[in-house]
Amino acid sequence: MTLEFNLSQLMKGAVGETRSYEISSDEPIDLDDATASDIHGAAKFTLTNFGVVAAVHADAQLDLVCARCLETFRGPTAVDFEEEYQPVIDIATGLPSKTPRNENAFSISPRHTIDLREALRQHLTLAVDLIPVCRPDCKGLCPTCGVNLNNETCACEPVEETGPFAALKTLLKDVELETKEETS
């Protein structure tokens, strides 16, 4: 099984005809800040007046770096999408296709094959969290010494907040003290 399919027989058929295939790839796909591997799923190709529409469901394992503790971790993801593919060569004549081009469509190769890798790469990239976290309770790194707080504790002093809202925190402490004194 693969991510590349020869659809020459489908392209010789009638509009509306379909072919379904299982997809899989052991070859990882680079997603810039992550890597997708162990990709498997299903693809359904439907012939249209202008080319082929691929409806794809794919599951994959993502290798990510945690935004809090900077450790690598692996997590599952799934994508569902439809993409249009248009032929470069007219299957009936063997000449360049005169079908009006959709600038957003992918190309069907001159050998009448569709390669799902780029569409999968784009959709899997969109599936990656903007701030990937290895687990919801990840403690991250100590801002002073850089120790991974999930694995060990450090003896650093707590860091004073100096942001624009740090002064508000002291106001809240004053209010809490006043309410405690009134209830006493």
C-alpha cells in the first residue's frame, strides 16, 4: 500500500465513477516542527468533469516537542479532507489537457497518478496544535535553572513577577487582608 495511485482506468470511465483504496506509509512526512509517521487510512477517488476529487481519511502518529518541558513525545491525530486533482495530460488524446485549471487543485501526473503526500502534509500540518503539550499537567522547565520540573525539583527561589499586571497582584493581597481582618 502506498500514497500514490494510478487512476488511468478511472479517468477513462464515466463522470461519477469511484475507486476506493486503503492508504498507508511507513515513510515519515516532515511537518516543519513535527513529523508524521505510521500513516494509514482510506481514500475514495471520484471522477468529475474537471478531474478527480480525493476524499481521504488518515490516521497518523505525530512526533512533537512539548512547548513547556521541551521533551519529545508522540501523539495520535486524524485528518479528513477532500482535494481536487486535475490532469496535466488528456487521457484520451495524450496531449496537454485543455481543461480549465483551478489554481488550488493538485495535478495528476503525466502518467495519470495521484500522489497524496503533499495534500496529507498540508492537512496534517494544520492538525498540529499551536502549542503542543506532552500532557495536561506538564510542569515545564524552571525559569531560573532550566530543570525539567516533571522529573525533579529545584532549589531556586520563586521568580518575582515584573509584568504590567504584577502590581495588581499586590492590590488583591491587600483586599484579602482587609476582608480577613473584618471577619475576625
